[in-house]
Amino acid sequence: MFPRPIQTASPGARALYRVALPVSLIIWLLPLLAIFLTSARTAQDLAQGNYWGWPHGTNLFGNYAAVFTSSPMGRYLLNSIEITLPAVAGTLVLSTLAGFGLAKFRFRASSFVLAIFIAGNFVPFQILMIPVRDLMIHVFPLYNTIWALIVFHSAFQTGFCTLFMRNFMREIPDSLLEAARMDGAGSFRIFWLIVLPLVRPALAALAVLEFTFIWNDYFWALVLVQSDSARPITAGLQALQGMWLASWQLMSAGAIVAATPSVVVFFLMQRHFISGLTLGSVKE
């Protein structure tokens, strides 16, 4: 069986494992640790060129308080919440319904529809920048609103999520659904009472992935939004770069604030996330 448990490996392999694991962890965490230490430094410490040494003085709470009191960071944070939560919910609802239809219903164009969903996942979204922007300006009056990002993310992410949910639902035994039909249950009742509880781990895994992707989106936040009233925190942090050109401690504190919600969501749903990725199937 691969991978083999480390306890059964040779002494040399176990020694290499014990050395490589902490070294890899330190290297991976080094940028994050550097940003966090910078967010705790004083402006005087940075002015003296102490970028990598231990801080001579700390102003952790003052820097984080200044992020919210001297900039629209609170507004950006609220905008990101208003964008991310509806977009994730819309994506999960649409993809679950579409996945159920493709997995459990036979109709003539099902393969063609599935092929469209698969093909859409391979379209680089940078190519769509100009047409999507023009649509939001000239067709749908959503440009420079949070709805522009909600609609785009819901639409674009539905393709991947539908493919994921369709593959997951195909492993649900048809006999289970047929037994429910024989008891008089309709399609929606079967979906709501039988299918939806079974795919809950997959929904949790997708929710974590989509929350992280949409929350951290930077490209479309620049393309579809220009004002502070709708700008999410990623684009807002970039907009503050001019104001905080030399205030690295404030930029670092803002970056930590922007990254924290994704980390919190992951740890809150870690158990469901892992089970959703590893469950794989429901065997008959």
C-alpha cells in the first residue's frame, strides 16, 4: 500500500523524515512569520533598517488599531463578507441542483451539458476580462457594485462545483432513490431528504474551498469594482499602498487582517473539509 507508514521505513528514511519535516515547515511559514513580526514592529524600528532582527520595541495593538482607525479597512472587510457569503451560497445551491440533475437523470443532452461544464473549467478567466467588464457596464447595470462580484463568482465557480457534486452524487446507489420513489417521494423530496444529507461532507469541503478562493480574489476585484463602497479587502489593501507607502507595519497588519477570515473558516470546518475530500464515495 502506498504511502507506507513511516514506522515501517528504514532507519535512514525515518531520520531524513524527522529532519526534512520541520525544515519544510519553517521554510513554508517563514514569509508569514516575517509579515507578522513586521506588523508588530514600531515605525522607528523599521526606519532604522531592522527588517529581519528581533523588534527593539513592539506596537502590536497600536498597529492593528491604526489599520481600522486610519483607513477604510472596516468597510473593505464588510464588503468582502457581503460578497463572499452570498457568492458561496449561490454557488453551492446551483451546483448541487445541477449536479443532481446530471448524476441521477438521463436525458438526451446530458453528455453535452456535462462537456460544457468541463470545458468551462479550462477557460482562463483572464481572457474573459474585457467581455465580462463590458457586460457589467453595458448590459447589466452592476459595474462598480458588490453584485457584480457576487454574480460573476457564482457563475464562474458553478462549473467546477457542479462537476465535483455530480461525481460525488453518482456514487449514491440508485436503488436508494428508487426505493424512495416506490414510497411515493418526488424528485425534490428525494433531493432534500436523501441526497442532500449524504453529500453534506462534499458541500462542506466545497464551501471551504470557495470561501477561500472568493475571499482572496484580487483580479476581478480590480476589474469590476473601482470605489471604496464596493471594494473588497484584497483590492482595498492595494489601494492603501499609496497612503501607507513607508508604513510597512500597517501594510503587514492589514495583510494579516485580510488573511485571518480564511484561516478561521478552515479551522472551524477542518473536520468536515477533510472528510469531504477523503470520503470519496458511498458504496452500495
